[in-house]
Amino acid sequence: MKLSKMIPLLLLFMQTAFAGQLQVVATYGYIGDIVQRVGKDRVEVVLLARGDYNPHIIIPKPSYIAKLRRADLLVINGGQLEIGWLPQIIKQANNATVQPGERGFLDLSMHVHLIDVPTSVSRELGDVHPEGNPHFFLDPDNIPIIAKAITERLSELDPDNQSFYEANNKELYALWQQKMKEWEEKLKPLQGEKVVEYHKIFDYFLNRFGFTIAGTIEPLPGIPPTTRHIAEVEQLIKREGVKYILQDVYNPQDASTYLSKQLNVKLIIMPHDVGSVKEADNVFSVFDEIVRRLTNG
């Protein structure tokens, strides 16, 4: 066959091969990585928020609207983590498929147990999430639950490939259980250690591995610390024998750095999502890097 005749056939084959891909939009990097691991070449995944951004505060871009218009599935963290920026994008995209309540909309928070659910909500309490702490992804026990929810939704939207998605999820689960044993072994010597966080983002992880959360540098969620509060945290660190100050990558580090130097307490910058630091380029390495930083001296 002549090359001139083969090229159109090749292009037709490529179009046919990719025509069946589900178009999936994920709000955060960890979601996109899990979707890709379950869906592999049957899905095309696009992300909205960068991993080093503050997940609570994302500046909407026109490109986000275009991405959602083409989507077959929108997967969100939920727990109102996206409440400040996503609803207007969904509205402007005008894609009936990915509206809340439709099959093309998956809220992962509906599949896990949220901690720190407030008994009341008031601006006086800071940026409190009414449904509870939305950073549930950082409990590694929730990853298989999240992957299962994604697998089921992909299978519902694309039943012809259900066995494919289920096999990939089974493979992911097996690898995850191996890593869990490794992380548990490495963190076992640190059980009971007292830590202070800047923001209550690592609570799920710390609770899972037996750390004691002595306090936060933020006086209230989302509220920067005052000089008075920093002085109170300084006394708390001395009194409780806090070993680590844990800092996320997106909040100001001045107060944490001051307390670390003043009290000779180790300051650890912790990744919170895929892409939040260069070493955390997938969902496995997020936890690898957290464990490495906690256990490295």
C-alpha cells in the first residue's frame, strides 16, 4: 500500500483508538493520579489546581471552564474544600453531565469519614468547614476507599471496560498495602511524639500513625497568628516537649521558622498533595516524602 494511502488510515485508527477515552477533570493532583492509575489509557485526565497552591484558595481561569465543558466526569475532593472557587466554574461551563447529583460528578468526601465536624459554624471560629476537616486524603487508609469510588464511577460510565478498571484497582490496592507496611514500620518509633502544625492539614496522617497534636500556629483555621498567639505557642512547645513543627508549603513560614530557631525544635516542610514539592510527583511519593522528612534525623 502506498504511503499516501496509509497515512489517512493511520489517522483514522488513532482517532478511533482515542475516541473511547473518558474525559476526566480532577480538582487536585492526588485525584488525577489515582484516576490515571485506575483508568490508564481509557481515560484522559486534566487537572485544575496545581499541587503547590493553597487548596482552599484557587484563582479560577477561563481554561478551567473550557476543560469542564468537554468533561465526562468531574472528580472533586469535596468536604467544601473547593467551595470558594469551583461552583462558579461548574456553572459557567454549562455542562449538564458534570453537575452535582449527576453521574458525571463524583464527590470523594461522601465515601470517607470526616473528622473535626463542628457543632456550630461562625466566622468567629475562622474558616471552619461545616462538613468536617476536608484533608482526608492524607490518611493513607482512605486511598483504597477513594480508588474504589473512582473505579465504580468509571465502570458506571464505561461498563464495557469495567473488568479493566477493576483489575487496575486491584493492582493499585496490592501495591498500596505493601507501602502501608513500610510506612508503618518506619514511623513506629515516632508514635506518641508531640507535634505542632501551622494549619490543621495533617491531622488525618498524624492521627493514623499515632502522633499527638499539641496545637496549631494558626489561632483559628485560616487566621494568621498574632504576636500574642505565637508567644502562647512558644510556651506550649516548651511545656509539652514538642518535637516537630510541621509546616505546609503554601502558608507563610515566618512564625514556624521563628519558633524553630528560638526553641531549637525541628521544622519540617510537609507535602500535602501531588506536586506540592518536587519529590512528591505521585500519590505514593507524597507519603514516601512525608515519612522520609519525619524520619530523617
